[in-house]
Amino acid sequence: MAELLTLEDSEVHIWCTDISQVSSALLPSYLELMSDQEKERNGRYRFEHLRAADKITRALARTVLSRYADIDPADWSFTQGEH
């Protein structure tokens, strides 16, 4: 695993990706990172491009968080709030 990143009190790190540049060959591995609840929600998207975008953004969130904490990307647990 790469060395963990840290945030100083006065820092903000911004991560982004151009989803149009992500290989569709990666999507099955991104789906494997998602919880059962996330997979179920992903399957409700009517169009494939929206399912793909959701997989990419979920993978990005999980892998970026794992750059700051020694937690496997698939082991993150999220809860849904009212908003």
C-alpha cells in the first residue's frame, strides 16, 4: 500500500476524475468495492452511462478515503442521511 496522505489544519485536498476517460474494463472491479445496498441502488439506474458514473464516483470516494486511512476501499461503510 502507498504511504498514507495527511491533511494539515489549513489544507484542503480536491480529487476529481474525468469519467469519460475511465476504461469500461475497470467497472466490474469498481462494482466489487460497493456494498450490497450501493449495488442495489446502482442497478436501479435506467441507463448504463448513469450506472457507470455511479460506479466510478463510488470507487473514487472509497479509494481516495483509503489514501488517508489504513482501510481497504471495500471496507468503508456509509449511511444515508435525510438529504
